[in-house]
Amino acid sequence: MSQGRTALQKDELWGLLVETAHALPMYKHHKRYVQDVMLKEKPDISARELAVQINIPLGEAIVLLDELQATGVPHSAAESRASEAKSASRTLLDFGG
């Protein structure tokens, strides 16, 4: 990513990624599957590995893992919403590799 980008632009890009992932028709189903199956089998799975294993876009995998691993796997709707709000405040550079 260009060094000329402002923090606001980075935040906007992260917000767009989160919004786009949340708009995917299978997002909620993927989130539940990752929570119930994938993270129990391999808690330290990378976003790239998750994307390949369940055939989803890398951006969706990044958002899923961020939301589920930010404060542990959410167990309630309230925790899930709080995690999603926290994810929206991150930037793409937080996941550089």
C-alpha cells in the first residue's frame, strides 16, 4: 500500500472490506462454520490458509478471523456485534504480512 495514504484512508479501506465481507450471502454461515469447526481444529489458522481450505475470498477470511479471534470466539449476538464494531475500526495494514 502506498506510504502516501493517510490514516483516514486506511481506516476507510478497512471499513469497506468489513462492509463488503458482511454483505456476502454466505458470510454468517461461514462465520458459524469457522467458529464451530475450523478454529476448534486449528486455532492458529492463517487467513490465507482458511481462504484456501473453505474456498472463500482472502478478504472475507481476514474479517472472519479478526472478528472471531479479537477477544476470543464470540458466543452471543452481543459479543458478535461488539467484535464486528471493533473490526471495523482496524486498518488493512494491521494484517500485513
